[in-house]
Amino acid sequence: QVQLQESGPGLVKPSQTLSLTCTVSGGSITTNYYYWTWIRQPPGKGLEWIGYIAYSGSTYYSPSLKSRTSISRDTSKNQFTLQLSSVTPEDTAVYYCARKPPGGYDYWGQGTQVTVSS
């Protein structure tokens, strides 16, 4: 079975860069045709798609966030990483990593709370 686990600091100061890592076990992040995705949920709001890094290494980001977003991977560690720069309190959310095969999401991490505050 595939497991995903988010890790990173729970508190980030405004203007700094939010960095989170998703560690994947039970499956390779290079396997066709999976998309390794970051999604967030601000308090009281719905899920917001951030972006993905595909099995091929290609990336795609939400238009509203792409200027601040970078997703990368370390295939030797079977990890992928989110970096969101210039954060504000509006970036406070629970952040999830998830796997998406064609057709929909099948595995999710448990989520990690990130608060942006000084």
C-alpha cells in the first residue's frame, strides 16, 4: 500500500518561504502515470489545488499561485517538496500531499497544519 507523509515546520513568518516535504512509501514517484500533488485547505474553506510534479518530472501550478510556487523531487529519496515563497497569513492552511492517477486521487497524506504568523 502507498503511504504519503507531509513534514515541515508548522509556523512560518510572513515574507518567508514555506517548505514542506512529502515522503512516499510503497510506490515510486516515477511510476507511470501518477501525479504527485499538493493541495491545501484554509480554515473554514474548501480544498485548493496548488500544483503537481508528474511521474516524468514535469510541473504544473495553479495560475493564482504559480508565481510563488515551486515543486521539486528527489527520486533517490522518493520525496517531493513544496516551496511557497513570500507567504502571508492567507497562506495559513492544512497542507496535504496526494497521489493522482488518471481519474482521481487515491492516496492522501494526513495533512499538516501550517500557520503564517509573526
